[in-house]
Amino acid sequence: MQAHLVRIIQNSGGWIGFERFMHEALYAPGLGYYAASLPKLGLSGKDGSDFVTAPELSPFFGAALARQVAQILQATQSDTVYEFGAGTGKLAEQILSSLQNDHPGLLQRYVIVDISSHLRSVQQTRLAQFGGLVQWAAELPLAINGVLLGNEVLDAMPVKLLQRKGGIWQERGVSLQT
């Protein structure tokens, strides 16, 4: 990863914005934190994981959320759920199962937006039982008619880092100079 980042910074004139740095650190193919095949989500450090989210601990979170999703789908007369950054797909599995059991036919499409090819393959294996109901996208569509979910994903979204100096906004970044 270090050599990859050094090469990108050098090829960009010695400086890259923090957003690009964060994107590479998290999503560079085969190297980034979410793109590499090392375990991330789990129950403890003993299984090699770094953190855990509510859906990994219990199906109750997904079932409770599915009730809210059903209410929103009915109120908006929509039939699609978009989940941004679905991790292992466990939350999607819980929501899909709950909706199919409690509200059959209500959901017509579950779209997972995830840029990690490794996590996408984990999700596809876990969610294969739902067939064509589940679809994948590399980015959010321009218009959304449905429910948008994002569970513990904001911290994994590359962002611009700004600093106000002398009354002027400046973008912060990473360089090879100290």
C-alpha cells in the first residue's frame, strides 16, 4: 500500500487531496482496506476482524429495520431498497428475509451500492438465495425512488478535507515532503 500511495503521489506532482488518499487507502484494488480479502467484520479480534456492526451480532436489528422499511415502502408506494456499503450482506439478508416473510411482494428490488469487489463477492454468495431480487451497482443512481439505507458507512466514504486559513478555504492533502 505504501509503495502504491507513493507512486500515485509522485505521478500527481507530489501532492494528492485527502479524498483521493482516503479512496486509495480504503478501495485500491487488492490493497485497500475494504478491497483486500482480509477479514474486517467479525465478533472479536480472535477471528482476525477489526470491528463488528449490529447485524453481525443479532438478527433483531435487521428485523426491526425491516419493519420501518416496509412502512416507508408502503407510504411512498415504492418497491425498491438501496443499501449503500452493505459489508458482508448480513443486514440485507435480514431485511430481505423479514420482508419476504412479513410483507410478501412488497419489495421488488434490493440494490446494493458497493465499490469493493471483494465485499461484493461476499454479498453475492450470502444473498444468492434471493436471486434476481438483489442487484449491484458501483454508484448511487441519479434519482432514487425507494428507501436508502446506510449502516455504519459514512466513515468509509472518502471526503474532502478543508481548512480555512486567512479567510480562504484550502483543500488539505497528502504529500511526500515532511
